[in-house]
Amino acid sequence: DAGVIQSPRHEVTEMGQEVTLRCKPISGHNSLFWYRQTMMRGLELLIYFNNNVPIDDSGMPEDRFSAKMPNASFSTLKIQPSEPRDSAVYFCASSSTGSGAYEQYFGPGTRLTVT
Amino acid sequence: AQSVTQLDSQVPVFEEAPVELRCNYSSSVSVYLFWYVQYPNQGLQLLLKYLSGSTLVESINGFEAEFNKSQTSFHLRKPSVHISDTAEYFCAVRPGGAGNKLTFGGGTRVLVKP
């Protein structure tokens, strides 16, 4: 089992540039979550999908952030334009509503630095 | 809505000493409870979970947590820590009904000193 795969692992970009983070959930999982982690704010849920449909995007900071899940095996989180305050580690997690407990499995994260 | 409070943001502890990480939650419905561990520069990993049945649950690396419904707590303990237990630990809850969103606590950083 490959686990949740995220790419890139590290991203350094300049303010104003577009950033796209990618996630491949565990095969067979039907829920996908995007989190952001910073020292100041801790771990924040940005958005989550069930069966490729966005269910709760109340954590998305502002219109500069968007997320898509075109199919069950791929999701993207896009920031356009990026700002220095977006610097953080972004995690993707997946789970299966069929498991009964819904524990989430996390990817290794993407460390984003916006200069 | 649920909320999770981890009372200690940092816990320094000497190697081979015991450690307890406190977690309290609030919820109007029954919940499932989880502890996750995050080692430096890694993602979160599930450490243990409480779903139902015995209120004491254990992990494969010596941690245990006890669900206390009356005190709405799910404290994590280990009788003897190792240097390799240095990490951040997150408590999380999920409502027992519909929906699979987890609510996380703020995390507790454990620093094991030799």
C-alpha cells in the first residue's frame, strides 16, 4: 500500500505566483481532506470531499484558494496569487466511510515557502 | 459541534520516565476518539483509537489511552518513554453519527531528554 502521495514535497515560490499542490489518496478511500499546519495556527482543515464532491470548504481562507477533485484518485489545491502568509505545510489525508471508524491517513505534506 | 482541548502545549520528560498527555473534549453526541503522532518533518500517523467496548486502548509501541465518558477525557500515557518518542501528539474526535470530519486538538509537543 503506497499510502497518501503528495507532490511536490517542497515548493518555494515568489509572491504573486500560482501554486498547485497535488494529492493521490489511498486506493479505495472515498473521502479526502486538505489541511494546513503552521506554528501560529496549528492544524487547520481547509476543505474535504466525499465521493469527489466538496462537502465543507468553510476552512478555505479566501478566494485565492481553490480545490478540486476531478476523480477518486486525484485532488489539487491551488493558491492564486500566493502570498508570504500562505507559507505552511499542507497535508492531504484520506479515509474510507466504509471502514466504520473513519480514521484518516495522512500524506507526508508539502512544505510551501512564499517569498 | 465538537471541540478538543489539549491542556499542555509542551511536555519535557526524561528518558525512561512516565508521561501523560491530557485530552478533554466536548460533544453533544457520542464520539470516536483518536490519538495521532507527528514525528519531525513527517505527516500525522494514527497511534490508537477508541470506538467502543473496553475503555482502555493500547498501541503497539507501549502507549495507552483511557476513555472516561463522565470526565469527557481521553488521556494518553506511556510508563517509560524513549528518545524516539519525541514528537507532537494530537488528540482528535469524530461524531458517532453522520459525517467523517475530525476535530483536532492543538497538539502537545513531547521532548524526551536523555
